[in-house]
Amino acid sequence: MCESRCKGRVKNAITATTFAILFRPAILYHWLTENGPTILELMRNSLFVLPLVISALAPGQQDTEVLAPYYETPEMVVDRMLQLGNLRPGEKMYDLGSGDGRIVVMAAQKYKADATGVELDRTLVKQSTKHLRKLGLTSTARIVQGDLLKQDYSSADLITVYLLPFGNEKLAPILEKQLKPGCRIVSHNAAFTSWTPVKIEEIASDGEGHSHRLYFYQR
Ligand SMILES: C[S@@+](CC[C@H](N)C(=O)[O-])C[C@H]1O[C@@H](n2cnc3c(N)ncnc32)[C@H](O)[C@@H]1O
């Protein structure tokens, strides 16, 4: 009996709320004060549950940190990074924080590597994936949407990164655990301070008046 009365109340509440929202806020207020406790409790509970529902709908995003803003590497510097990394046909390379996918594209197209980009930003992932499709590179190149700190790089031959120094600090222990011996790492502008570089390459000008520094490491 109580069940049918409660159902009736909820139905009435929905009808009255819809009506009141659409036509008369004063009626809503009056109705709410009359049926106060039940409805207000329902609303309070919904508000409490809402953040949990939202976080459940976006799995894996709660504790993700942005390790660098989007800023692209000029094409001539991309080429120098891949040369410095000695990327060979068929090798597996990963660009961590792949932006518009330019490093992945060049690695697959010019260097004939198997290239994977990891990118957090869904818009950049969509754009770069579309670009790879347009270039007909999808059999050897792809972009994975996700946190670069939560992927598996154990099969990588070459890793490229262009992150802020604190991003490299967070990434270093993960790469130390995962990378196979011999794996190469090229970092644009930021060093991995706990590692000793095999080589540092200076690019005095990228053609637009900017200088760049590349750090090459080998596991
Ligand atoms: C400086 S941009 C480099 C873009 C590209 N690699 C290049 O050199 O042209 C850094 C990229 O890392 C991405 N990023 C930042 N934090 C990330 C994270 N935790 N996981 C995945 N991508 C991330 C940003 O969205 C941005 O696109």
C-alpha cells in the first residue's frame, strides 16, 4: 500500500515539477514546501550521487594529470628527433603526448616504422586519427586516447617525448620499469634529470628563429 502511495507521490512530483518549471516557479515552490521532506530529500540525494555518476561515466580520467600543454614540434625538428633516435623500418615507436600526430605521421610515412601516439585530449585524438586515415597510414600508425603514464611501452624500440620537466620526472620511473634493454628515448627541450644522455643535439634555428635542444638516451 505504501509502495503504491510512494509511486503516486513520485508521479505527482514529476508532473508538478515539469509543469512548474515550464509555467509557474511559484507553484513549484508551494508544492515543494507542502511535500517538502520527501522531495527535498530526493533532490539532496541526487545531488550527492551526481558526482559519483559523472566520474563513473568517465573512467580513468579522475587522477589524470596534464604533463604539458599542446605545443607542436616544428617538422624539421621532428625529422631530427627521428634521425637522432635512429628509427629503422618496422621498428615500434611511441610518441607520448602526440598532439596533432605529426611525429607519428613522419615515423610511419618517412621512416616506415610502426608508430603509436598516446594523447589525452579527445579533440586532438579525433583530428590526428582522421589525418592518419586520410593519409592511408592506419595499418602502421594509430593514436591511443589516454594517460601516457598508464600505458605499456615494453615493446618499444624508440620513445619520443615533448613534455614539461615535471612530466619527464613522473615518466622516468615508469620507463625504467617497462623499457627493454637497448630502447632509445629522444626528448625535445626537457631533460630526464636522473638519466645521463648519450648525446645532446642543439638546433640553432628551426627556420622561424627558435632554437631547440634534443636529448638522446638509451636503456
Ligand atoms: C608539447 S605537446 C607535444 C605534441 C607532439 N608530441 C609534438 O611534439 O608536436 C604535449 C602533448 O601532451 C599531451 N598530454 C599532456 N599530458 C598528457 C597525459 N597525461 N597523457 C597523454 N597526453 C598528455 C598534451 O595534450 C599535448 O598534446
